[in-house]
Amino acid sequence: MSWRGRGRIDPWPGRGPFSYLPPWERLGWLYGRGACWWLFSPSARAYPWSAPVLKPDEEAKILTEQRAFIEEQLKALQETLKKIESRLEELKK
């Protein structure tokens, strides 16, 4: 818990924009550190062409890597779910 010296206690630690949100819902958690500055900066809106554009083969490579990562995570979560279900069955007996 953070205390800002104004007599109030915030429910989540940290300061700055979006400090009222839990950490996993903040822009920095989702889009990377400093995202609250570059996502909403006037230059990002005024110059959309300044954003990096990926070539189709680069984008395909990134997407296949992300897919493989997500599939690995899915397998791990399914194994964890099986362990939880088996433990619940043991406790019911």
C-alpha cells in the first residue's frame, strides 16, 4: 500500500497515471514500460506513419512465435488443471 502524504491510502502500490488500477490492468503491464506516455502522446496521434511497419514475413515470424508460446502456456495450464482436479477428487473421497 502506498501513502502519498495526503491522508489517503491507495489500494494499489505505485504512483503516476493509472495508479488507481491494479498493476495487471495498467498500460505498462500490457504494452510495456512507459506505454502511458507514447500511447497517448500528441505526436503518436499526429504522426501515425511514424509507427514502425512490419514486413509480412517479419509479422508472420512474430505471430508464429507468439502462437508457439501460447500453445506451451496452454499445455502447462491444462496440466495444472488436471492436477487440481485430481487433488479435488482425492479430497472428496
